[in-house]
Amino acid sequence: MESVVFIFSLIDCCALIFLSVYFIITLSDLECDYINARSCCSKLNKWVVPELIGHTIVTVLMLISLHWFIFLLNLPVATWNIYRFIMVPSGNLGVFDPTEIHNRGQLKSHMKEAMIKLGFHLLCFFMYLYSMILALIND
Amino acid sequence: MSAPAGIPPRSAAVPGGARAPAAAARPPPCQNGPVQNQMQFPFGYGLHLENYSASSGHYPPVPHEAVPSQLNNQYVADYHSACYSIPVQSVMTTSVGPSMLNTQQLYSGAPHPVESAGGLTQGAISSASHLHTSVPQSYSAVSSHYSSSTSSSVASQGFPLSSGRYAMPTVSSAVYPNLSYPSMSVGSPYGQVFTSQSLPAVGQFEETNTFPDQSSTVPRTLQQQVPLGYNSTSWSTSDFQSAQDNFSRNNTGSLAKASNQINTVGIVDSSHPVSQNVQFTKPGVETSVVSSAVTSSIRTPVGDHLTEPASVPSNTQPSESLLQEAIDSSSTTSSASPVINNYDALEGGGYPETNSAASSPAPTPQTSRTPKPFGYGYPTLQPGYQNATPSTSAMQPSNPGHHSGFQQYPQQYPGVNQLSSTLGGLSLQHSQQPESLRPVNLTQDRNILPVSPVLAPVPNLNSDLRKLNCSPDSFRCTLTNIPQTQALLNKAKLPLGLLLHPFRDLTQLPVITSSTIVRCRSCRTYINPFVSFIDQRRWKCNLCYRVNDVPEEFMYNPLTRSYGEPHKRPEVQNSTVEFIASSDYMLRPPQPAVYLFVLDVSHNAVEAGYLTIVCQSLLENLDKLPGDSRTRIGFITFDSTVQFYNLQEGLSQPQMLIVSDIDDVFLPTPDSLLVNLHESKELIKDLLNALPTMFINTRETHSALGPALQAAFKLMSPTGGRISVFQSQLPSLGAGLLHSREDPNQRSSTKVVQHLGPATDFYKKLALDCSGQQTAVDLFLLSSQYSDLASLACMSKYSAGCIYYYPSFHHSHNPAQAEKLQKDLKRYLTRKIGFEAVMRIRCTKGLSIHTFHGNFFVRSTDLLSLANVNPDAGFAVQMSIEESLTDTSLVCFQTALLYTSSKGERRIRVHTLCLPVVTSLADVYAGADVQAAVCLLANMAVDRSVSSSLSDARDALVNAVVDSLSAYISTASNLQQSSLIAPNSLRLFPLYVLALLKQKAFRTGTSTRLDDRIYAMCQIKSQPLVHLMKMIHPSLYRIDRLTNEGAIHVNDRVVPQPPLQKLSAEKLTREGAFLMDCGSIFYIWIGKSCDNSFIKDVLGYPNYASVPQKLTQLPELDTLSSERARSFISWLRDSRPLNPVLQLIKDESPAKTDFFQHLVEDRTEAAFSYYEFLLHIQQQICK
């Protein structure tokens, strides 16, 4: 059973890693002026909710399967995702707003955030991999 | 091709094939010369996409389906069958009455032939350039091609086509096709450098006499350069001489002609610059160029009234010094290829001390002996700060009122000495300290407000550069001395940013028509006065330091008609220039001027009665709407349904088409809703006459603004243009409906002010869609109740529109607002307009822009997309110093605004500002521009209050003062710590910040309606600095005792100059009458026991009691005091484009709170007085 949990987490984590990379690529495209703010933001906003759901599922899964350490590790990031999503002002087009992304260094902070998430997901990836192997051996 | 208008095909991005036939199919518009159509388009477009990459997705290079003539057939066929079955309740026809006005011609005479002629030249010229560009593929290749190709190729390819049409001297015109330099007449009072250079128009042939002189100077410089290792001259002196002969021969011929033509044109005197313009062209063409320049210059003779016509810097000195500069710079880099490290040497060497001494008439003697060229040393080099009146006024001919500004310093000096003696410990080096660093004890010095308007500080540059620098009216930096590192900037605690007014109405603007616009090849900076010429053939970009080639064509200077003087070209002599761009700068053929009016006709709106005013203003200004023969116009009205007006030519009267399906609004007859203004003028007039009465009995209270805007967007998206929305209440139906969010009980809350941000993203999305289709939405909100401006304003904010708000508007109950609407509309309809514009702000490597303020959409890191640009729009940017500026002593900023003029010309207006870099904190403070800093802070505070909270923003404002002053005090260690000291440059900082805190936008505790607050915020974000300063800190004058003391003369009128008064009730006396200039409104306050003679002579009433409450105009009385008062007020009015409304306020009238709220130095229930504020700051500093 445990191995199933970790296999699922692993797949989910892979998806999140790809998503982070996609975020980074798209944002750096915007930085380098290859795409405009509008298309960049509409691309990224589409993936904000899937990312949120994907990550929340893993976090909840860890809670249910009583892996406290991994749960606590995931909790801050999941909370941040949800907080960020909820706190979008009513007039904005989403977490990434084309009219503001170039202001006040927002682009940089989005970039930083995506980088941190990538690192975090990579860490999780190896943790899940290790736990999965361990679980498979134990089975 | 047959796609419906609302959904432009995204795949149309491929230039070339799909496009050229489309262009050919159109009736040839003005811009496209007949030659151009088939082959040139692909290249122009291809090139363009690299530079102004308009990106793929949302900004499709606007499709040719846009062109109405094509839309007609297929669209109608498709769409009608599909949509007409949808519940159109009725397509009903309102009778508007028989056409009562006599028929008019389709074109209003003059413009048409002029346009076409202009188009032909343009076509021919651009075809010439295209034949060039068509050989190589990229820009770099082009320029190399240029430098190697002989001029004869240009002549043979380009001009034979047109030579049949224009009688022109072949050689000169072919090589140097056209640089029109229409500036100003000699006789005008605004003498600028160029007029003064032109010879007195005694005889035209006298000009040829100058050529021997100039040619003699040029060979001399060449000879001088040889010893310095300059060896790349590709011509010999004899060649040069012969070319020179050639010119002079041509000139004699053409000038004779020129004099005739000028007479026929009758606009400009026979001044030197204009005659060049004439040289190549026929009268018709000439008129187009000149008149366009003249219209732009006539429109508002702003501000420059004070300019001394006498300030004529001599011609030869600057030019020689520039020659010298070129030689010097070439000497530094003569043999080796330029190394990045020696910029400093290069740029320093470019302006040696001797030049500054030689070219400035009366410099202080130590100027020439400064150790470093750019005057790090304030102690010694300070021509700007000392009151060397003769030199500075001569250096600043375009700067209004510097004369008077400098006069005030002598008066202050006694005060300075007293102050310093009281303070003690300041005697050290005091005499050498610049004026702006003089410490001012704020708590003791009660009269810190100068008697005359505060002027922008002059950057501490040498006199040559200062003379060339951009006018502070267009371009200002918060720190005129740029700190070298971010650490130093952080230490100073002052904001770093730029305030721009790029599209300002200018009295004098060099317009350059050149087939190649010289730009840096790596950073695309336009050539400007601050580049350095390494030698005759190369110039170094002042922003990225790349060395570029000077194109062959640039070697010829059409101003002096001499060859080999690239540094004398007008691009290099003026920091504000306008280029007429070639098709490389177009994504599509320039769009016509398209105006769409979206009018609210619900019960509320009809009751307020704005329709009459709008229709009347439109009728009056219909012929003055900027545009050409292609101008189109349309109308949409809406209540709970959306009404369209079919104005197709040939109809006997306008047809109203009602669409009641507001959930999925569609265009009933897409092709006849936007009609040509000239062809359908009768119908338009009929409609405007009928509109005010058409809805007089309406009972419809709902407002479907959202659907109407969607329809307007659909209508405009093929062409782009301007949508003017008139709205009178909260939108209550369909998409974008809003709910009331204001709680009236919270209006005077001191705690939290909510709902400063938009409630829905509908308007933002719409604005972005509009911006993508080059459409701007301007909002006129005329409401008596809360209308959620915070949400509605988004439609203008992000589409580069403008916002007007008339609270409690009523045509009869509130005549002041009605008059204001009328005046604003007049200005709005007739002012200049630029379409499909983009603006890019570049700055020297090391600086970076991180935040933008204003109405626009930031499309990519430094590119602002402005669907429309108007002369009243201001912008601000915040900057940071990313890399330290150690290897340079100058930084430059360049704004390039590319736009389509209403005449369908693609133009680029370029402003360049140059500022010195300093290393010491004291110098940073010395160069602080307090007005710019306050305006930038206001912009930042608006952002803060929306993103965080109002109280945060207020705290941030106070902290800005506290931090900067405490940082200053800590640097000046010998100051008394107990008192509040500010450098003279920042002495008004606390006052202005206090005024900001009492602004409607940021005040708390005083009852402020949410919409008023939001509107003030919108204005802060979008107004240029001049207007914003008036809004933040109005000017108060006493006007009952105007004298001619210190008066100035403007156009034969004597304008008295009363001193500025402190904004405090202590200055008001019951015996006096005061004028307060708040920018958009003038208040005249009359005391209870005001002098009867003033009331009689100026107001025309026997005594105080008989003066009516609502007086909005001063009567024209034939008395001296009335004349003085009126000439003063009209002088104030002329100095700004928005015609302010005059409001008379009697001491006991209820409107006096409007007046008293502007007295910012006084204490109110909820806010500090100025003195208390100072004490508060002092407390904070001591903490």
C-alpha cells in the first residue's frame, strides 16, 4: 500500500517539476522579450490551479498515510500556494497579472519563487524515490 | 480574409504575400506612393518585426481585413445571414428630420491635395530607401551598404521616378534626400538657437556667402586632424571643395525659388531653415511639411513667454568646440581600437575645459581650471548654482523664466548669512557651497516658499551639454546628480526616477525626414547630442558604448549644407527631435484617425443633461478633429440596450439600429457604423442635432455599459482608434456590471479605506484587448452618485486612455462643472493625438527601470504600448542602479515615442536627457529635484495604497521625508542635531509631502467620497509634472493690488507678477482678494471687507453684498485693475492646455470649504499644520 502512495507521489512530483520548469522557461521568455506579458500571463495562469491541486493532493496523501515528516515539509509550500491563490485582488487576471508583472520587480520575485519550488520538488522527488524503494523492499 | 471583424485571424502574421495584394486593392492612401505597393512591403515588415517586435499572440500585426472596403462584401454576406436572425427586436429607423444644412464637399479643400502630394514624396523617398534595403536583408547590412555605395546609385534608383514630378537639383537632393527643418519664424518672440543662427533675411543670396567661410573652416579641421592620426578620410579636400561649389550653385537656384514659394505659403518668414525645406519640393509638398510643424507649434505657446529673445549664443563657438571635441576624442582613440575601460577618458576628453571656457560668454574663471571636466567639485564649478545670470540665461534660451528665477537668489543671500551665523559652525567653506546645499533650518525659517514659481534644478553639466540638454518640461529626473552606486542611492534615501511628458505641445520641434534614421546597432538608441564622435566616420553610443559607423548620408548637414560635419546635424544639435519614420517602423499602413463615441442615454444621463453639451461641442469642433481625409467617426448609445447609428453616405437621415441582446452583442451593419467624417458629414450633423432630444422621455434607468463597450471594441478592432465613453452611473446590466461598494459612513474614516482596487477584471481585460488592437478608451464619468470609478478607470488605465470625472454633474444646477466639461471637451477634441504608439525608455548601461507609472500597458520590459497618446499624458518610471557607474561620468536617458500622427504619418519623437554621475552624498543632495521627487513619491504612494493600504502609503510618504532628512543630517555632522535641517534643494520636501497627505487621494479623517479619491489617484498617475504640482500644491496670489512692478511683457500685454503666497489662512485678509491656481480650477476668494474699488473695477459690482455666489467669469471692464487682473489670469490660463474654470468664492459661501481645503499649511481637524508636521518629523528623526 505504502509503495502505491509513493509511486503516486513520485509521478505527481514529476509533474510538478515539469510545471516548475515550464514556469521558469516562460518567465525567462518574458524577461528576454520573446513573448509579451499578456500571453505569458495567460499561459501561466492556466497552470496555477493544477499546480495547487497537484501539490495539495500529495500533502493530503502524506497526512492520510501518516508520513508526518513529509507532510510537514510539504505543508508550508502548499499553504503558500493556496494563500497566493486566494489573495489575488478581485481586479487582477490571476496570480500573474500582465499589467503588473513588469512593475516593482514582480517578474524577478515570480522567477525566484519558481526556482525555489523547482528545488523543493527535486528534493521531494528523491525523497519519494527513496521511500518508494524502501517501501517496495519492505513489501 | 473573410473572417469577421471581431476575430482577427491570428495567422495573418506572415507578412509579404497576403499583405501586398491587400494594400494594392485599397484605394491608394496617402502614405503609399504608387511605387511602393508591390515590392517594398515585405522587407519593411520583416525588418520591423525584429525591432519593435509586436509579438505573436495578442498583437497580431493588424490584418488587412481591417480595411473597410474589403470588409464590405464578404463580411456582410457572412454575418448578416448568421446574425440577423438573432433576436433583434426591431431595426427601427428614427426620423431625424430632413437635412437642413447645405451640402458640403467631400474633402475640406485644403488638406487633400496637400496630403496626396506629401504622400507622393514620401512614397518616392521611401521607395528610394527601399530599393536599398531590398538588396541586403538586415539592418547592419544596410548600413554597410550605405557606407560603401556611391550616392549615384541612390540618385539613379530612387529619384528618376520622381524627378518628373518635382523640379529639383539632382545631386544634392539625391544624396541627401530631405531633411525638413521647419521650425520657427525669425520674427517670433521665442528666439531659439536655430533662428538666431539663421542669417537676417536681407537677401537670399547672402547665404551663399557663408559657404566659403564654412568650407574654409572644414578643411582646416581636416588638416588639424591629420597629425592626430586621423587617416580614414575618404575624400580629399579638393573633392570637398567641389562638392561645396556644387551646393552653393544649387542653392542659389533653389533659394530664388524658395523665396517665391514662401510667399505663396505665407506661413513662415524667409528664414534659413525653412528655405532648405523648400529646396527640394514643390509648393504643395512644402505646405504639408511646414504646416504640420506649424500647427504643432502654434497650438499652445506654453510657458516660453518668458524666453528672452536676446539670448543668442554665437554660432561659431559651439560648433568649433564640437569640432574640437571630435578631434579630441579621435586623438584619444586614434590608433587603438576603443577599449571599454577608457570611456571616462573618452567622454572626459570629449569636452575639455578650454571649450567650456571658450564657449560660455561669461563663465566664472575657475570653471576652466576644474580638475575633472564634469565638475565633481561643487566647491569650484558651479555656474548653475551661482547666480551668474548672464551666462545661465544665455545657456538656457528655451527655459522659461530662468531669468527671474535667478534673481531671487541675491535677495536670499542676506538671509543665508544671518542664518549661518545663528547656526554656527557653518562658516567653513560656506562661501563655496552651492546654493542647493545651503542648510535651511526648517523650523525656524518660516518663509521657505519662494515668491516666484519653483524651477527645476539645472544639472551640473558643462555649459555645452547643458545647452543641449532636454527641457525639464519634457523630461525630469528626481536626482539631477545620479549617484554612482546603488549603495550611495540607498544612503541618500531619495527616490530615483524619471518624470516624462513626452508628447507635450512644443513651440519648436525640429522635424527630420531622413531615409536612414541613425541608431546604435546594438541597443537601438537614436543618435543624440550626447554621443561622442570618435572620428568623422564613427560615433560611440552613449548608452551602451558601442562604436557605430556614421552612414554616408549622415555626413551631409542640410542645415549648413556642408559635408563632413555629422556632429552639426540637427539630430546631434537637439535633444528633442522628431523623425518621420519610414515603413520599417510600421506594422501596417498607418491607421486613419478613428473616433467612436459611446454615450450613456439612460434616464440618469438625460436628466443630467450632458448630451447637449457633448453634441454641441462635437458640432463645433467637427472640423477641428485631428485627422485627414480618411478620418472616420461613429456613435453608439446605450441604456439597457445598445443603439447603433447607420450613417452610411447616401442615406437621407441617420438610422438607429437597436440591439437588445446584450448578452451576446453583435454589430448589425459592421460597415456603415464607422463612417468617413467628410463623406457623411451631413448625416453626422443631423445625428448630433437630434441626439439630445431623442431620448428626452426615456424611462430606462439601467445602464449596459459592458455590452456597449464590447460592441465598441468589435467595431474598432479592425482599425484601432479612440473610444470616448460617457457614463453617468454604475453599470447595472450585462457583462461588467458593478455593485455599490462605498459605505458613506466610512468616508471620513481614519482607519481603513477599502475598495481602492477594481471589483472585477472585466474592464481590465477589455482594456488589454483594446490595447492589443490599438484602441484607447477614454472615460468621461459624469455622475452624482458612487459609480465605482476604481473599476471603471481600468478601461482607460491599461488602454492608454484618459479619465475625466465630473462629480455631481448637472447642466443647470452645477454650471461650473458644465463649463468645465465644455472646456475639457474642446481641448479633448482638438488636441493633438497620436495613434498606435509605443514608447521605449532607454538608459545608460548600469541603470535599469523597474516600475512604470501612467496609463499604458507595459508590453515587455521597457516597451510601453500606448494605443493613443495625447499631449496631456505624463509618465513616471522608477529606476535602480544595477551596476555601479564607475566608468562613466555621464548617464543618459532616452525616450522614443513612435506614433502615427492624425495625418497618417509615422513619426518618432525622441527626447534625450543627460545627467552627471557623482560620488559623494552631498552632491546627490545638491542635485535633488524636490518637485520631481514628490511627484514620483505620489505615484508610488498610489500603488502602495491600492496594493497594500492607504495608511501604509501615508506612512511611507512621511517616512520618505524622515529618512531623507535624517540621512542628510547624519552626513552633515557639524549641524546642530536638535533642529530640523534640510539642504536648500529639499527645503520644500516636507511642505509638499504634507500637501500630498492632505490631497484628496491620501487624506484621512476628512470626508472624501471614494470616487473623488480614486479620481485624484488616477490623476496623480497620469498627469505630467507641471499639472500634478499645481494639484498638489496650488499657487496663491493676492490680486486686489496688482502692480506693474516686476511685470513681464507677453505679446504686447503687461502681465503683473504678484508674489506667491503661503497656503495658509494667515495670509488671507478680509480686505483682500486672492486667486488660487489649482491647475484645473481657479478660485477667487473675496474677503468680507474687500476693497470696494476692486469689486467695482474688477468684478463690476457696486459692493460686496451684490456680488453673486456663482460667478464664473471676470467681466471685461475698462479699468486698469481689471485689465491687470484679466491679463494675469489669462496668462496663467495660457500656460497650460486645460482651460481652467474660474470660480468666485465669497467668504461666507458654502463653497469656501473647497477653497480652504487647499490651504495645506493650516491645521485641520484630522491633519497636522505645517509646523506641527515639522515637529513630528523632527521627533521621528530623533527617535
